Amino acid sequence: MSGPDDDLERLAGAAGVAVHWRDAMGREQAVAPEVLRTLLAELGFEVDTPACVADCLARLAREGSQGLPALKTASPGEPIELPWTGDMDELPFQLLFEEGGKMSGIARRGASGALVLPGVDRPGYHTLQLGAASCTLAVAPDRCFAIEDALHGAPARLWSLGVQLYGLRRDAEASVAVGSAGFGDFTALRLLAEQAAARGAAALAVSPVHAMFSADPGRYSPYAPSSRLFLNVLYADPAALFGPQALAAVSARGLGDELSRLAGLPLIDWPAAGQAKLAVLRTLFDDFPRNAPPPLHEDFQAFEREGGEPLRSHARFEAIHAWRVAQTQDRSGWRHWPAAFRSPASPEVARFAAQHEREVSFHVFLQWLAARGLGDVQVAARRAGMPVGLISDLAVGTDPSGSHAWARQEEVLARLSPGAPPDIFNPRGQAWGLTAFSPRALAANGYRAFIELLRASLAHAGGVRIDHALGLSRMWLVPEGASPDEGAYVRYPFQDMMRLVALESWRHRAIVIGENLGTVPEGFNEQIARAGMLGMDVLWFTREGGWPGAPFKAPGDWSRQALATTTTHDLPTVTGWWRGTDIHWRAELGLLAEGRDAGTEEAERGQDRTRLWEDLGRAGLVDAGGPVPPEAPVTQVLDFVARTPAPLVVVPLEDMLGVAEQPNLPGTIDTHPNWRRRMPLPVESLFEEPGAAGRAALLARTRGRP
């Protein structure tokens, strides 16, 4: 006879929650019953009593056999199985193709009891009519659009810069004139794209540009956005559309001195810089459309129409949030708003939007400026010769107090944070304080939220990097307020989501990169490789046997199914790693693993430096017979990575310039200047620096663009 915990575990398994799992050290782990109850409750199951658990099991069994799904994915030419509970063994169907035309036939019950349709060769979102029922049939190519496709079949051996957009500098006088002093903007990105393209770069991999909180520029982590469907409006360059009017707006606000001060700071002062930028944008809006030429006004109106309800909802959120901050100084977000404002569909929200129509329009205006600016960057990058152009970065989730969580409450798990269990590199585990999609809501709503997210990420890009792509298969979810080790893996509809990624990849002719670092599910890397999604090989982790302290893999032994890079935003730069800058930070802030101290870490790093120096020697890049040099051999390390067979090498701009500090130190918020570091040179003269010029020339020789 089964006990209550047995039924609870059965329910967890049926709902996609892994009761048993294997950690990074290969040890079997089990999730405690109280953690299972918390997760199941957040996933929409009532589990307070054994009777409730039994009812949920019965409900899941019924759901699995009820009619057509909202969306069914399929591969070209493969038979399509559909759940069916009717008595008939044959049923006529009609398929209405997305681009026009139709196909009719008979669906027959197969050995599994499902109805089987003949395969469909045409990729697209088609409408299937089966008896009185209908659903969307998404037929996806077998793989994503690849670099070879962008090169029209030529061998893929390209290089790209990796760019933290906010850290870009412009010439000080120019940045003050357009009101963008103190941090990077889309014009700086365009200038960098044109210069990098002239030196043979095929792409720019850019940090996330998702929408933040305009009323609270103190929230600036690009990986904790308000919405991934819209853009960070602070990156808009008003001069790109309004020319001299931008300088006039700076003068009208009396911001010249403040912008000059911000331009000279070594770190970004986000609250001050954000307020100054928004003041300039507000002045331009106040004169718009009165002083806007008709084409600009018409373009704005078209943008507003095309944005539809999602754009209006985001603008309403921004307006309400700004009003709340002004009235109460409460920056905490919608979950702490009065109850009447917590639903975007409430009459109070509609009344507010009508009474503050001008304010709502301001936030639409900001999105318009940002979208046009980012679109211009991609156009300029392709025109300059980049076969890929921008590679956008799709963050793994959003801030639970932000616009997207407010607008789509039924589709996100606002009280379960994505994260990672304890592993070799993060012995305490991670909980990122973000939202995740509900896998049940995704399927029930025909993957609407996931599709629109992909389209937003690819709207102005030739590629996308999916942050924590492991979450397409399973996500470590941690209940709000719990420690990272009190979570569990929740299964996601991997095959459906990968097919949709491939379909949108081809529709946008964009490459796809999956960040596959961490505790990787068995077979995951092989699956994404077959689907044409590039993984990521990072120098610090690419060791013989895959373990820290082992020799670095020789360039020829690296994967052909992953991009190659020296580091990421969360890891030390080449110079910082060589000097042990990351060790000094972690020791100072108490972030070393239990039982470790700075001396032990530095001794091991010294051994690693020797290993890397010897591996550089074996590759013929240095004379390893002499002593290990005190200064980092940045150029030789980049040459080492460039010699791998990876189809794409991504060189972080920090390594191109030999910078020691990394953009972000995981486990910190304000004790380390995360997301505030600026490049030492303006983009106008970046490649005039001898080190950067020499490294760019090296990459052009090693990875010349066809």
C-alpha cells in the first residue's frame, strides 16, 4: 500500500518535477517532500492533503487524453501523432497552410491509440482542422539556421567581438551633445560594428538590451529586466532621429555640466545618468509631434499600431510605476501596488491610462526611439560587411516585480526563481531572483509567450544567445525566500521548444547559441548539436577530462559544434585570471568556498598559469622553456582560442583591450561594481590602441572572413 509521500512523488513526476537527480559530482540526490509541496503548489496543484494529491493525479491523467493541444510541433515529412479520445478510428482533416493553400486527407488511429496524420513538408505555422476541433501545427526545419547558411555554404571560421553595451564610451564632446554621457548607447554600438567589420569581424555579441525600469534607473542588471519583449530606452540616441534638436534639449534642461561630469566618471552612475538621459528624452517628447517632420510622426504611429496590446501594456506599467514612485517613493514594483492596480485588465488601470494618456504615450515614444536605434545598428553592421551582425542576448528570466510578470501573470512562475544547484564552481548554489515561464501554461497557451520572446530577440539581430539554454530541457527552480539548495529540477517541453527555436531561426535567418554551462543534462549537448544550436566552450573550463586543474585542451581538440571564447561576463578576463584579480575580490568579499583561503586559491592559480603557458608552448605560440611571465600573454591566448575548429570565436572586448576587471562577480550586488565598468577608450579610437589593433589583425589572419 502506498503512503502519502509515494503519491506526492508520483504527482511530482507526472507534473515534471524531478524527485531524484544527480549532482555535478555524480552523486544521487533526492528532493525533500516539503520542497515538492511548495513547488507543486506554485505550479498550480493543491497538495495540502492526501485527497488533494489524489485529485491532482486524476486531473493530470484526464488532461493527457483530452483532445487536441493548442499547438502541435512536427518535423518535416514525419508522421504526426495527435491525442484523440473519440470512438472513430478514422477522421477527415484539413490543413490550411500559413502562406495559403490547403491539404486534405484522412487521419487514422495508430498502434498507440493516437490519430496519425501524414507528414507535412512545408515549415510554418499552419491551422489543422480535425473534425470539429482545430489547433496550430508548427512544422519546423530539422535544424536552426547556421553560420554556413549565412555564408551561403562557405566554411564557417569567423570571429566576433563580445560587447557589454553599457560600457562603451564615445568621444566626450559627442556624448554630451546627444545626452548619452556616462554609458554606451546604440550609436556607440553602430560605430563599433562598423570599425569591427572593417577589421574582419563577422558579428557583435551584445549584452542584453531588455527593458528596465525607467522610473528606477538604480535597477540596472541587464539580466534582471522588467520585460524581455521590449528595449532598454536609455540606450536610445536621440540625435540619431532628431539631430540638432537633441543638443537643444540638453541646453534647454541645463544639463551640459552634469553630462560632462558623468562622461568623466570611471564607473557608470546609473541613477544620475539615467535621470539626465530621461530628462533629455522628455524634452524631445514634449516637442513631438509638433516639431517632428511628417515621416517621423507617421513612423511613430505605425510603430504604435504594430506594437499592439503588449506595447500598450508595457507603457501603462511604466506610467503607473513612475506615478507610484513620484507619489510614494515606492520602487518595489507591482506586487506592492494597491490591489486595484495589480491586474493589467482592471477598470482602475484602464481609467489611469485614459487620465494619463500623454504619459503612456511617452513610454511608447521611448520604445520607438530605442527600436529604431537598434534596428539601425543591425542595418549598418550588415552594410559594413558582417554576415551575421548583432547577436542578441536573451536573459533567462525577468524581475518578478516588472512589466512582463505583471502583464502575463498566468504564464510566469513569479514565486519560483531560476537558479542552479550547488556545483564545483558555485558550492553554495544559485537563485537568481527572477521569474520563469510555467511549462504547463506554455503548452496550454500554444507557446505564445515563448514565440513572441524569440521574435522580440531576433527582430533586430542576426543571431541570439539563449542564456542558460539548459532551461529549455529542465530548470532548477527555487521557492521565493528559500536557499538555492532547496529547489528542484522542473522539466520543460524540450522538443517542442527546440522546434520553435529552429522555425523562428530560419524565419529570421539568424544563428542560435545556447549557453550550456553548468550541470548539463545527459545527452543535452548532443541534442542541441543535432538541432544546429551552437554550444559554448570557455577556455577556463575546456580542460582534458573537463575538470579544474587539468591541462587545457589543445586547440585542435575543441568542439566544432560550439563557439569558442576566452571568458564570459561572469568570469575573469585573461588579464584578470593571470593576475588573480578575481581571487582577490572573492577573498575580500568572503566568497571563497568553505575550507578555502586566498593562499590556496593563488597557489592553484599559479599552477594553472604554468599549465596554460606550457600549453601555449605546445601550440607553438610562446617559448615555454623560460619562466612564466608576470604579465598576461593576452595576444597569445587569443591566438590559441582562434586556432580551434569552432565555427565562431567570440573575443570579449575586455580581452581585446587587455582589461583586468570582469563585468560581473556572481554572488554580489553592490559590493562589487557589477554592470558599471566602462571601457578605457572611446569607440572612435578603440582600434588605434596598439594591443587592440594587433589582436584584431591577428584574428583577421587566423579567421579571415570569406
